[in-house]
Amino acid sequence: MPITLPGSNNDLGREALKQQYLECLRGLSARATNTLRRVINALVGLGVRWQQLLHWAIAAGYNDKRVRRLLSQALLDAGIRRRRSGAGPKIPQESLLIEAYARDLHGQRTLRYLRAACRVAKANDKAQSPSATNRLTRYEITQRIEP
């Protein structure tokens, strides 16, 4: 199935590319996958966002999970990332300052002391919560006594 890219003399236009995109999803063979990637690239080149491509496929009755995987593969192959790089939440600046301070004081033992400080902070938070009883468990007492 030949495809022309936007800007050429035989520009298919957005609607024609949309139809070609849905046809490629219908019969996914190795050849259709290559065509699908080219159609996706052409649609993205026209300014169609991946969310719109997903919406079209779901509206046409295709499996959400499968289409997401195909879109993700095609976009990654084209060098387009759907997500920002880096996983997880950003590390607060205050945490970096605490770690730098502890590292200046304790060097290689920093991780040990920061873990201990985390356990102490959890115990203190638990003790100060309104639902906490006024008794300490053996575990909390030994944590506070041991260096």
C-alpha cells in the first residue's frame, strides 16, 4: 500500500491518512506494520497527537492495550517519546541538602545513618499521631537506645 508524505504533490490529507491508519490496524501483518508506521509518522507530521490516534482506533473498535503498544512502538522507532525521560517523582531539594550534610559529616556511613534517621522519624511521627497510645513498643525503645 503506497503512502505519500505530507507536502508532496499527492498529499493524501488527514482524513485519507486516518482511513489508511484504520485499515492498517485491521490487518496487521509484517507489511502492514511497516505501512502503519509510515502512516503514523505522516499523521504526526500533520500535527495529529498520539492521543487522537488512540481515540480513532478505540472508536473503530480496536483493543485499547494493543493499539497503545503499537503506537508506542511506532513512535519510539520514529524517535518520538510519549513520556518525559526519567522515572518516578522528582527528588525534593531538601532531601538533597540533608544527604549532602550527612555525607560531609559521615562519608561512607551516610546511608546507614540516614536509614536510622528515617526509622526514628517514623517512630516519632507515629508517637505524635492522635491515634497513637502513650506506650512504646520494645522495637521502638531499642531503636532509640541503640546508636
